Amino acid sequence: MLLQAIACLLLFFASATNTAIAADAAVDDAAPEFRIRLVIDAPPVLRDTLQSGLDISRWQDYGNMTLPLLQALVRDARAQALEAAATEGYYNAQVDIAIDGLQQGVRAVHLKVVPGEPVRVGQVSIALNGAQDMDAEKRVRAQWQLQPGNIFRQSAWEAEKNNALTELARTHYVGATIAESHATVDPARNSADLKLVLDPGPEFTFGPMAVTGLSKYPPQTVTNLAPFKPGDAYAREKMEVFLRRLNATNYFASAQIVVADDRGLAAAAPVRVSVIEAPTRRLETGIGYSTDTLYRATASWRDVNLLDSALRFSAELRLETNLQQLGATVALPARSDGWADSFNASATRTDIQNLITRGQVFGVTRRSIDERSQPAFGLSYYFEKEQRENAVPDIARALFTHCDYTRRTTDDLLFPHSGVIAALQLGISMPQVSTESFGRAIGQIAWFHPLTLRDDIALRGELGAIFAGSSKGIPQALLFRTGGDTTVRGYAFGSLGVQKDSAVVGGRYYALGSAEYTHWFADRWGLAAFVDSGNAADKLGGFKFATGYGVGARVKSPIGPLRLDLAYGEEAHEVRVHFSAGLAF
């Protein structure tokens, strides 16, 4: 009887308990829907990754959340948080999740991640299968950034593998592939050993070229611009130069160059050039401001298919505070021997440092299209009238022939970080048709050197001389003045030269030097500190350097480096703002 009584009692309590559980479940199922708010407690290095990588984060705007759905999201969030921490190098992270009670229709979900010690790169093994090109292997190793001791992040590992493959493909190995790739992570030792094996494949050479998309121009307008010929070793830099030349012609709105990466065609890889022709005529107007010549308005007309013969004609009117100019140029298509000819004419008026000049120039130039090693030859006629305050106007004429040579060994033609740019200009006036016989020489050199991945320096020097008994009878356009945005910052444009009465005129000699340090905070912008020193004079005995120094912002743009500088000129005793674009020479 006692046992029966106990059994009945147990059945009663069990029935009551089941009834309570069922009632609770019914209450949960009937509970009102709610919203959630995710609160992440994690170091900054993980916070953004967690915020963007967790599914539960994307449900915060959902207004019909239920407990079963929330419990499923929390369960997934734990695994996703561990995975997100691992991608950032934290393989021993601890994850805790707590859910607050319902308050005003919202439940707060607290996710706390304690990352622990990060996994760091241990051994790094990089090899090329069957590679005989030791230089290629050295280049791959030199650009490798994921070094022993660095935190191992999956994104960095993937990026470095792609960078290694890209670097290998820059030279002769268009068909390079990744043969083997391993990242062996040992969370117990907080270490990751990396192994990468690249298969360069055969060396590629350029093969036949096919051009599509032409209707107005003959194929030679494209093929003559190629810096390679069939049988030359492949190099991606040559492809980039080719594309830059095509875009510079203004013949095309778009151009693409593709080399077949089929290893079976490596001995003569076909080159396919696809172009979309641009409108041949274009009118442009604009207004602007230059810290050298102040306010500016421009209007230009361009016809890149003059007389339906691929002649490129351009005319421009510039109206600036201190300079007014009307100029025109006719450029012929590049020839198959790598040379291009152009004709130019201009009429210019300047009012700079109390010296007014009015002049005309007519010239012809033959220039190599090779940007790395670029000779040029030209013949120009100058006619100029100069007027100083309270002085008799002077007239100067010169038939001037010149030869120039520019050599560029920089890593990048548009944004150099290492290497040298050197230029030499030599010219002489023709007697009898010139008011004064003279010779002219200019030497320029710029040296770029990276200090770290984010820091570099640039040194620049220039010398110029006019070989004549005096500067009288020589056009101001061929004499030397300096100061301004691209020469000696801290001084007004053309303010450094020979003082005559209240005007600054050109001298027979000039020299300048510049040193600049730049720290790049990102790939496209940085801050610089610089010092410039230089001057122009009519006699070497009276030469005195004027120095300016300051700081400025740097931005990499499609047209080249943009510089906004604040400089103090020691001799001028004033601070000036300077803005310029492109390289100094």
C-alpha cells in the first residue's frame, strides 16, 4: 500500500511538472515578436570584422524576431565569431554570448570576444618550380611582405600569393600559376608556417598583333606605337607603355591590350588590341587659378583627324592675370621607326615682376616616342619685344636649333619612388638671322629613393648657362628666371633673376637644388617637408642662392602628383602657397 501511495504521488508531481512545462512553452510560443540589438565587446582589430561578418548583425533591423530564431542565430554567431577571429590571426579566441530580457520590445545580445595571443608567421618557404631565372625569384622574394613575426591573417596570405604571381607575370612568365600553397597553423604554438611554390612555365615572347575597332585610322596608327616587335621578350611594362601611348593620342575613347597566356603559344604569343574610336573634334573651356600666374580662363579646340589623315591639331587660348597666350600645334602620327614630328606656333604676352614681354614662336620638333630613352631635335624662331617701366623697348630675334636627351630609370614613369631622371638640353642660335649669337645648355637630374614602404626622399638639381658676351639681344624666353611652384618655393613666380630698375629680367646663368621627404599615410596621399635653393644671375661672380622651405600635401592623381605647399622664402621674408601638378621636369 505504501509503495502504491508513493507511486501515485510521483505520477501526480510528474503530471504537474509536464503541465507547467507545456504552459511555459505555450507562453514562449505566444510571446510577442521583438527586435534585437547586438553589442560587441572586442578589440578594435576585430570589431569591424565581427560587425560585418556575423549573420546576427544583419538581423538587427528585423522587427519580427522570435526566441527560436534568436537561439539559432546565437548558435551560429559563436562559430562565426571564432572563424572571424581566426581570419585576423587569433586562433585561440574565447567567445561569450549573453541575451538580456525583453525591454520595450528589444532584447540586447552581448557578444564578447577575448582574442588571446595572435598566431604569428613562423617559417616562410618560397620556391619556383624548375626556375633558371634567379632574378625573377629574387624579385618575388623582395616584394614579399608577410615576414616571420608578422601576425598571420588569411587576407594578407591570399594577397601576398596573388602579388607574388603578379610579380612573376610582370616579366616573361605570362602563364605563371601557383603550383603549391600551404599555411600550416599550430594554435598551440601560436605559429603558422607558410609554403608557396610557383610554376613560372615557359618564357613568353610577343607574337603577331591584331587590331580591332578601327574605322577612321589605318592600323599603323596603333602598331607604330608599340614598344615591342614580334620576337621580343614579353614584359608587362611594355604593355603599360603601349596603352599609355594609345591613350595619349586622343584617337581612342578606350583601348585594351591582351596577350594570350596559353603556354602552347609562348614562343609567339598573339597580341590583341581592341580600341573604341573617340570623337575627332572637341571644344573645351575652363576657369581656374594658379599660384604662379593667378586667375585663368582657357578655351581649346582639338581635331585629332585633321583632313582625315590622322593629323592631330590643337589650338588653345589662355587668359591669365600675368600671362595671355594663343597657341596651335599640329602633330603627325608616330612613324614605324619610333619618331614623331610636330609643328607649333604661339603668340604670348607676359607681365611678370614688372617686365612686360610680347613674343611669337614658330617651331618644328622631332621626338622619340621612347619615354625611357628620349632624344629630341628642334628648330624654333623667336621674335620678342620686352618693355621695362620707364625704359626703351628692346627687340630680340633668334633662330634657335637644339637637341635634347632625357633618360628615365625610375620604377614608375608617372609616380617615381626609386631611380633617376636626367635631362640635357643643348642649343645654338643661328648668326645673321638672330640679333645675338649664343649657345645654351641646361642639365637636370632628379634622384628618387624609398626609405621604407611609406617614406621616400627626392633630390633634384639643375644648372643652366647662356654662352654669350651679354644677355642683350637674347629673347627672355631663352634666358633664365626662377622662383615659383616648380622651382624655388617660397618666392613669387619668376621673381629670382637679374634686377634691372624695378623689373626682374632673365640672366645668363641659373642653378637650383631641392630636397624633399614624403611620408605616405595611404597609397594615394601623403605629407612632405622640403627645402629649395636657387637663383638666376647675369654674372657668376654675383650669384647668390635664395632658399625656401616648408611643408605640403601630396596626392596621386591620373595626371600625376598633385602638390599643395606652404613655403617660407628666407630672402622674401614671407610665406607663400604653391600648387602644382606633374613632375618638375
